[in-house]
Amino acid sequence: MRARAAVVSCSVTDPRPRGDGRAAFLPRRRPVWYVSRVFTYELSQGRRSEQERERVRASGPASPGAAVAIELAIAATLLSVAACRGDGAGGSESSGDETGPATESGACEEPIARPALADARLTIDADGRLRDALDRVVVMRGINTGGRSKWAPFVPFPIAPDASLDELEAAAETFFARVVPWGLDTVRLPFSWEALEPSAGELDARYLDRYERVVDVAWSFGLRVIIDFHQDVYASPFCGDGFPLWTVPEPGPPRRDCPEWFLGYVVDPEVQAAFDRLWSDETGVQSQLRAMWIVMATRFAAHPGVVGFEMINEPGWGSASSVQAFKRDVLTPFHASLAAELRAVAPDVLVLYDNPGIDALGFGEIEHQRPAGDGLVYAPHLYDSGLINGEPWTGSDPRAALSEIAAFAAAERIPALLGEFGVADGAVGGAEWLAEAMAAIDEHALSSTLWEYSVAAEQWNEEDLSVVTGSGAERAVLDTFVRPWLRAVAGTRARFSWDPVQGVAEAAWTAADGITEIVLPSRRFTLSSSEAAPRIELTGDGACYTLDANHGALLVAAPAGVEVEVRVLE
């Protein structure tokens, strides 16, 4: 008869909480042994009756040695539970901290520490999967720090125009602290060329310092940063944002009161002419854009928090008669050449590329493109044309669209990150559409960044997609968006799903050496209290877990080659 390892677990919380979502969690684990086919301990009670032990003995093997092993296992369990509960036996370590009751078998003999990474960098393997420095397969999940970043002072939270860097940092800390309970690890942080270079050839050092300080604060919360050159319909005189006004002949005053701003791509000849000048470089604006990007890449090449550069958000196609032909003949070669320039400056920073915004709405057949070069991440967007405008769901199928993106990425061996998706507050069917999108994101192990999170009393062009109100209060959309997810896998053939109705997460993979991380956001899960903690069901010879309340994660280790399955019951 072969015995399997198990453990009894009890946890204590550091009495010195930090109060910022990063409080220390100091679990203790005590090992026991049991025969898996015979008995399961009622660990919440910490004991077994003599009658139950007789039943175990009766069903055990005939071998005297095995019977002795069972008796020893029972004794070890009782001693271990006693040690956890602090009632005398077993010579347990005692710090005087309050302890909770023992949890189910499967907790680690010694608590697993979440692996520390020196920086945010990720690499791309031969199959197009993102990997961290520990060679784990990684999925990023995050949010855009969006709408309020599009006009002065070009940050996603309120500050005074003359705020000092220290004042900016304090506001940024408040802003990013809200993200911690949502269980996210990435932010797509827009920057404005209009703000960076308000006059041709003259950089605004103060804006650049401010942007870098925001990146610093995001990384201090463990958030990877995607530096996103953000533009919409070219520039602010066209009800948009992004490009400097000096690239526009005779620009009008800035505007952000245009609820139908997106139509500018289609019906505004000035917008189309601006993009035609960009792609032809007839006035040198593309060359100036490339020079601007070299400045940004040089500044942030060594920043530990930066994971990627996104070359241009939702590029316009100018007067081209076919968006898909424009992508193939103009945009894709541009992406390839600019990505090569950025990688020459910052070879370990990924480069993200996007499609024209009209592709995000699914109007017509979409040709997915793969520029030449390495270190590239495909970062398309996805919206329902009704929900983005606060109207009811049109019936568009996010699962089908995301399955197509995932299939393309797999075939091209390139990572895919859904750079934008979201719904306007209160839009009918928005929660259902978002739930479908999130299920597909899990199914295909796609990285993603929701649009959007910013704190602003004024809305940009009446867009209302922020996950918080103008005062920072959370909105109902977070009930759907915030959910467990599989962040880093030490192994292969991983799969993950979340059933929000039943409150059950399921994950499985073939283990390799290292620690696998399942995010359990503190907005949904209480990990610092053993009474309220989720129930964990773990299978796999030699596998064990630690609930890490400090980082809101379930950490799992298993011997290489073991088939691991985990269920988390909310």
C-alpha cells in the first residue's frame, strides 16, 4: 500500500498590516501523512473518533506494516492539528499570534514564497508564449489608465496644474492602490505627444518627469507598464487627442465635447488628410514621430517597470479606400520598421501593435497582420458598437472574435493582448457581454487590459467607460471584471476557467519546476482569515499550495511531470 503526502495547515496574519494592499502574510504549515484511499480528516474539528479509526483499521490492508503506518499517520495528524491549534502536543512553534483552524490537506509543509522578479520584463518563446525570468508561461491582466489622460494635465487622476512631483506621486499612490484589490498586474499607460512636444523640437521636460514618476509608482505596486502612444482622430482640434497641434495646418481650438468623435475617421477630410501626411511623410511628421519614440524608448529602456511600448493607438487609415489593404500595404511595414528601431534602443522591451479602431467594432472581415521582426505582441481592440456608446448590446459575439484572434496568434506564434475592451456604465447587456469576453480571455489564455480606469469629474467626449465614478467610487462593472485568473504557470498544457454563478475556479497543468500563481483578488476573496478563506481542492502527487494574502494569490508547487488539478471554491 502506497501512502501519499498531505499536510495540515494553519495560518497567522502579521499583526503589522501595511494598509496598502501589500500587508505581510505569515502562514505556518505542519506536515502529516495519510493513506489517501482510506480516510479524510475533518480538519475543521481537528480530531477523529475512535469508532472512525476502527473503521479505517478494518478497511486497511492485511499487512501488519501497513496497519502500523496507518496508526502512525493518525497519531501524526492529531499531533499536527494540536500543534496548529496550540493545545500542547507536538512541540509546535508558538509566537503568540492568533491562529485559525486547520485547512484541507494539500497545503505546503513550509509556506511557498511568491517568487520575486527584479523587473517587469517578459520574453517570447518559440511558440509565441510570454515567459518571465523564471521561465514560467505568463498572462498579463490589467487596465487602461485612460480617458482623463487625453487632455491637460495628461494624467488619469486629478492634480493641480502646478502640482509638484511629490504631490503627483501622492495622488498616483492613491490611484494605483485602488487597483491592488482588483487582482491586476498591468497598466496600459497612455502618453500624449501633444504634451511631450508642444512645439516642434522642444520637449516638455516637466511632462516627461511627471510621466516617469507615474510609471515609478505603478511599478512600486507591482504593476507592469505598457507605454502607449495614444491618439484618437489624430489631434484635439478634431475632437481627438495625441498628435501635436504643430503637425496640423491652421489648427482650430481643442475640443472634447463630441460624442460621435469616432466618425471623424470616416467623414472628416481634415482628419483623413492628417493621416495621409503621416503615412506619406511628405511633411516629415512620420520622421518626427519616430524621433519622438526614440526619445521615449531611450528614457525608459532601463526602467524595471516597463514591459512594452505600444507604437500608436488605433491608427487612422486616411483616405485609403480599403482599411484592410491599408493595413497590409502601409501600416504593417510601418510597424515592422518602427519596432526594429525601438528594439535596437531597448532590446528587452516588447513592442505592441494595434489595428485601426474600426476593426474593434467588427464591421466587415478583418485581416490580422503579423509584421516582420521579433519581440512583437499583437494588441487588437474589441467593442460592441452599442455598449461602447451606452446603448444596448447589439448581439455581437466576443467569444467568436477572441477565438479568431487567439487562432491567428497561435498560428503566427506571437503573443496576443486584448489592448482595449469595455462597456459604458449602465449599458443594457454590458455585464453579459463582458462576462462572455472574460470567459474567452481565460479559455484562450489571452493577456488583456480593460478600457478604462481614470478619475475625472469631466468626461472626454461624453465617454463613460471608467470603472469608477468621478469621485473614485467603484462601479458595478468591477463585479464582472474582477475574477480569479491564472497568472504564471510553471509547466505546460495549462487551462483555466471561472464559473461566476457557482463561484468555482478550475485550473490544470502539467507541472515543471517552479511556482504557479492563481490570482485571487481581495475584492472577491478573503485570504487573511482562515474562517473566510476559499476552499482549495488540489490533486497531483507531491503538489502543495500556499494561500498568499499579501499578494492575493494561490501559489502551487509540484514535482516536474505531475498532472496538477486545482479547484477554488469561493
